Amino acid sequence: MNNLDIVVVEDEPKIAQLLVDYLERDGFFVTVLNDGEHAVEIIRERGPGFVILDLMLPGKDGLAICREVRQFSSVPIMMLTAKVDEIDRLVGLELGADDYVCKPFSPREVVARVRTIQRRLQHQAPLTPQSELSYRDITINLERYECSVRGQRIELTPVELQLLRGFVSQPGRVFSRDQLMDMAYKDERVVSDRTIDTHIKNIRRKLSQAGDEVGQVHSIYGVGYKLE
């Protein structure tokens, strides 16, 4: 994975060129796709370090692309959308997006968010003698930034893995939503409680699909969540 290689999937030429200008100015190598038809195949082949993905695309929409990419890659994905409805944002996050930006946006902000997410991923998994965390059948490898259940890898977004890492490191501890926000978003961005709830919902679903005997994240009414 080349962290300087970014794939931008955007069908509006002016927006795509604006992103190219600012990203290349910051040292990135940018590939632009103007529709979603072959986006998944190209992302699989190129193995980029970041994907910027428009929601509404000809050929195949951004949500479908995001869902398919998450079947084989945990590459950070930022979704661009002209829809401001919170449900659309949460659907994007549920399918595995790491961040979203509503149009119109500042290209400088997009570049800054890309850099922030990359820095967070680079520093979240330092190489240490204790490179793994385990609880019941869940194992998190901090060097490879991967999660497996009974030896079978499950695909988690960087935010989901960071949250599960916190739960696995202290099973039984109740984390408030504020603590979970701080755990998941080191850049101190403002996110809603509903966003955290959506990430927890995704973690629960993926753990359940992996087997009935793994630990589960439970909600504590009025307080937060814990792993049992």
C-alpha cells in the first residue's frame, strides 16, 4: 500500500480537478475515476493508501463501492456527499467509511483530514514486544492492525478496530460515549453520539457473524458500553 497514492472517484470534473490540484500540491499521487463502474477493480489493483469516494456516481454508487472494497481492504475511505441528512452519513459509516465531507467543501480541509487520518493510523499500532491483544476468541494484532476471531480475519474499519482495541484491552470496563469518541478520533473532531452508536452496531454485527462464543459489546443504559 502506497500511502502517497490516492484514488479519487468523482464524476464532477471541476470538483475532481480541485482535489487533484490540492492533493498533488501536498505531495500525493492522484488517480481520478469519473464513474464507479470499474472503481472496485482499480482500487484492488492499485492498492492505494487512501480513497476519496463520491456518494452519487454513474455506473455504481459510492455506497456500493465502499461495501465491496471493505470485503478485501481496510484502506481509509472518505466519502463526499451533497446530502446533508444525517442518515445518509451514518449509512456511509456503517458500510465502512472512515470519514465524510459534505459539498461544498474546502479542499484544504480535505487534505488536512487525509493527513490526520494517515497520521492516526501510523501511530495507532506502534511496534512493541506485546504486539497482540486477546480476549476470548478475539485477537487484535497491533503491528498489522488486523482483527481475527478464532484465527479468521474480520474486516474492521480503522475506527471500529480502534474502539474494539480499547474494549479488548479492558474487558468489563464501561466506557462512556465521550471516552469512546476520544478513543476513536484522536484529531478531536466533533462527532455525534449516533455516529459512535453506529460504529458499535457494526462491531456487534461483525463479531456475531464470526461466532456465538466471542465477547459481545453491551450497552449500559445511560452510561455507555462494555465488552463481556
